[in-house]
Amino acid sequence: MSEQSYPSLNAEQNGKYKPLSPQPQAMPVNWGEEEEENFSIKDWLNVLKRRSLVIVGVSMAVMTFVVVNVMLSKQPREYESNFLMLVEPINNDTESVNIVQDNNPKTSTLDYDSQILVLKSPELMTNILEQLRVSYPNITYQSLLQALTINRLGETKIIDIRYRSEDPNQVKAVLDVISKDYIEYSQKRRQTKLRQGLQFIDKQLPSIQSRVNQIQQELQIFRQRYNFNNPDNQGDLLDKQANSLAEARQNINLQLTQVRNQLSLLQSDNGKTTVLNTAFLYQKLLDQVTELNSQIATESTILQDANPKLQTLKEKRDSLIPVLQQEGQRFLSVREAELKTQLQSLDLQSNEIAKLETQVAQQRKQVPILARRYTEIQRKLQFANESLNRFLSTRENLEIQISQTELGWQLIQPPLQPSLVTASSRVRNLIIGFFISLAAGIGVALLLEKIDNSYHSVIKLKKKINFPLLGNVPFDNEVKALQSRTSKSKFFPIKIFNSLLEGSQDTDISIAQEYSSYSTEFLDALRFLYTNIQQIKPDSQVRSLVVSSVTPGDGKSIVAFYLAQTATAMGLRVLLVDANLRQPMVHNLANLKNLWGLSSLLSTNLPVSEVIHKLPSMEQLSLITAGPAPDDPIKLLASEKMKQLMADFQDDYDLVIYDAPHFFGLSDVSVLSPYTDGVLMVVRVGKTDASVIEQALDYLRILPLNILGVVSNS
């Protein structure tokens, strides 16, 4: 590396160091309480998938033992036979006895569980045992029940009676006796049931008929008393009457107002004049007086007041005026009398309407009460009629059935010749053994899962540590790719794999991989991780970080190496420093020699340019290997020269990544992290011990490391 490219790196030759001030550290993390883990179906499936080999192995071992045991064991030869019996008719003719529920031919009225217990009861078995002991004196009630099986066939009306014994003749004889006895029992039970039902109906019919007559009479009295035929019609009729009375009252009130106004008008002069204008005789006399006044006025202009003609006109006028006044007085009196009479008549009509309205209102208030009572009577009558009809119909059916030939249960399949059941029992035992072996395999898998003290999912890991989960890198797939690429090496691939995981220095195998050859899933995971790291600080960019882990072998070196290449691909100038002076790994990943490196810079005056390497495929990616292992790594990492180097690195590069040892039990990370932006903690899912993580969390409470976040690999 030229001096022009990194001028500050050569400042150490002049003895001028500019130590990097410690970065602000985060406060000790407040760890949340561990949440209670509830297994979901998906978690169970993941456990079964993860422990599939264990389940298969244990199941096969147990099943092998079961097969050998079943096949080698000697079982007594047993015989079994059965017969089928129809215990309910197909048309369900016994349902007529049910006088409470409606007939439903699809619904069974027989309690099969109770009936089976009755068939096994000592009362029924006593007669059967007496008949069987003639030929088989050793048979007992307990031995008979142990060998006898009675079940209902599905949801049918058929019961299956089976008997098993070592003697095939005994099986056939027992089933023959049982089938005959059950048929006799069903005939007696059926006949008794029918007659008891008929007696019950005859006893109840008189009271039911009396109840119907009583309710009918109550309904008739109600209708006659209240003239109430239909609640809906009665309410509508009352509503119409109320509306008619309201209209009549409105008209009466209008007429009363008009009459009162006319009477008031007669009390004034203008009103009297207006009323007299309608009087024919008065107007005729008034016209005559007006005409005489006109003639007198005309003649007065020509004749003298003493003129006989003028005197005659005046006398005639004076004689008409009293008549006019009398006629007017008479007409007004007559008109006033008419209005008063009309007013009295309207008042009487108004009072009558008010009474009718009161009666209608009272009737309307009674309508809901009467309607409810009417409905109750109708409902009682309907229920009584239905009960009466149902009793009568049931009585007719019972009489018909009693008159017919009594049929009990039907034997639809007689007892067959007994067959050997030992082979079928072996198959059953093998099936049971298969499920037992499968359960044993699953149980062992769950036991191993219980004692396994590692996290098998990213979600559980995130719940345990209260840090941001910055990403999940599919590390295992990439290690397999590296293994296949180094298969031509003189070392076995398994040794390469272990060296990558455990950070061993037992091999110098160089593992180089072009960035473009990575899988799409792996590249996306690295880009996602890098983007999340840069978003941790919204106000500034992360310029330097330490990559560490809780325990060795978690893959921190590989994450640091790949993260550096990803940042370089993003266009940044990146420096990857192998600060793991105890078990360095970066030189193996980058296919570099580790003759000198960071330890050489810290212990000698070697220029920085002599230890910086570049990958051929990425010119902007620079690497510093760890160098020879020192006696005291902490002393070198805590030196002032290391602080100056870290300051210069951060000034000259866009991003500086330090691959440090695991922090649990070592102080390397606590020495380096204060002069960086923080620590990226790597945890391997399915490998890192949970108890170690818990101890590390307790350690972090004391050691205030600035943990940027967690990256998992799975």
C-alpha cells in the first residue's frame, strides 16, 4: 500500500500518535424476563423434523422387539362367533306408545347403552345359565360376561352379540341359547309395554276431554260478554270509531266557534247592520224610506214646506220609519234566538261526542288485555285439542297392534359356525405395537429436545435476548459450498469444515471464494444485515464495529469476512482487521499468509503498508491479518499504539471491521469496543448453549458493552 493512499498510517514512524477517544457506550442492558414458551403446532412439527432420525431409529428398534415377541409367543387357540338382532322395527311401530313427542321414524327411541346393560343383567342371565349348565356345568355368570360382547352396529337398530371360547361347540351352544332367550324377552317386554300404554291412555282420556269442553265453554262466554271475535278486527274497529268521533268533534267545535262569533256580532252596531242587510222585508221598507227621502229632497227645492204634496210625502215617510224600526228589532231578536238555540244544540252534541270518545278510549285500553286473554284461551284450547287428538290416535294404533300378531326382536343373522381368532389377535397386537413404537420414538425425541440446551429457532433466541435481531445468515449452506470447492485439497473436507467452525489453526488451507459466486439467499441475508447495521444510528453512519460471539465456534470470523465483502460491494472502502490474536482465522478465509500482521504492528516499528493486503477481486477491500501469536494479547490490544491505529483506520476507511475473540471469559472485546461504534454479537442457532448465553447475559450486566445487535446463523 502506498504512502499517498494512507498518509496517516505512517505517522507512527514520526512518533506522533493521535489516540481515538472512547465512543459513548450504551448503558447496561435491561434484560427482560424470559417469556413462557408455548409450543404451537409448527414448533411440534419442527421438533419432529429435527429429530426424525431418532424417531425412526427408536421406532424401528421397538417395533422389531414387538414383532419378535408376537411371532414367538404362543397364544391359546380361541374361537368366536356372533349373531345379529334387529331390536327396533324399520318402520318404528313402537313409537306410537310415545304420547308426548311427535312421531319421527328417523329417531331411535331406545336407549341402547341401558338396554345392553339390561341384557347382561343377572335377572336375564339366570335362565340362560340354567340351560347352559346342563351341558357345561363349570360356566358361571362372571365367565359368561367376560367372554360375551354386546355392541350396537354404528347408528343402526341392530345389535351384535359375540361370544369367544376355546371350545367351538360351546361358542355355538351359548349363542343359540342367548338368541332364543333374548327373542322371548323382547316379546314379553313388548306386549307388556303396549298394554301399559293402552291403560295409561284410557285413564287420561276423560280428563283431557273434560278439559277441552271446559276451555270451549270459557271461550264462548268470553265472546258473548265482550262481543270479541278477533283481536285484530276489534282493534281496527275501535280505531275507526275513534277517528270518526275525532272528525265529528272537530266539526262541532268549528260550528260552535262560528255561532259564538255571530252572537258577538249582534251585540255591536256594525254587526246589527250586517245582519239586517240579510233581512228581506227590512231592506224593502228601508228602500221605500230612502225613496221618500229622495222625493222630499227633490220637491223641497221646488215647493214650499207648506205645500200639501210635500206634507203628504213627509207624513208617509214618518209613518214608515216606526214600521222599519219594528221590523229591524223583530229580525234581530229572531236571529239571536236562532243562534242561541243552535248553540245549545251544538253543546249537547259536543257532550255526547265526548262521552262516546271516553267509552272508545276505555275500550281501546281494554283491547290488549282482552286480546291477551283471548290468545291464552285459544292456545289452551289448541294444546288441549292436540293432546286429545294425539291420545285418540295413539289409542287406535295400540289397539291395532295388540290385535295383530305380536312380533319381538328379529334374528336377522343366526349364530354362525365359530372361526379361529388367534391370527386376527396377532394382527391387532402388531398394530398396537406399531403405535407404541411410534409413541416411544416421539417420546425419546421429545426427551432429547427437552435436555437439549440450545436454541433451535431465531424467534426463541430473539425472545431470550432483548437486543435487536439484525439478520439471520444461512451459514451452514455456505460452509458446505466451501467444503465442495476445497475437495481437491490434500486435507479432508471434514477437517476444513471443523476448522472454519471452531477457529482452529491446525490447518493452513486457504479458502477463497469469489463474491459473485455466493448464493442469492446468502447475498440477500448479508445485504439485509449491512442495511440494518447502518440504520442503527439515524444521525450518523456506523464507521467501525467489532464482530464477536458468546462462545468460540459460532462463526463470527466468517460473518465478519462476508460482511466486509458485502460492504465493499456496496461501494465502501472497507478494512477488515483480524484482532483475534489467540486463534486467527481471516488469513485462512482470504487465502493469505500470516507471517506478519496486527501483532507485528503493535510490537515492532513495521509500517502499516507492509501488513495491509488486498483481495484480487475487490480492490477497495483491505485486510490486516493477526500476525504471529503474542505472549500477552491483551497488553498489545490495550496499548496506546493500538488506539492510534484504530483512530487512523477510522479516518482512512469508510468502515473498519474488527474480528475479535469471543467476549465471554475474555477481555479482548472490552478493550477494543470503547473505540468503535459498537459490537455485533454472533450466535449460532442450534449450537450455542443456552446456559452459556444466560451466563454471558449476566456478564454483560457488569460489562457495559455497546451491543449494536445480534446476527444469527442457521
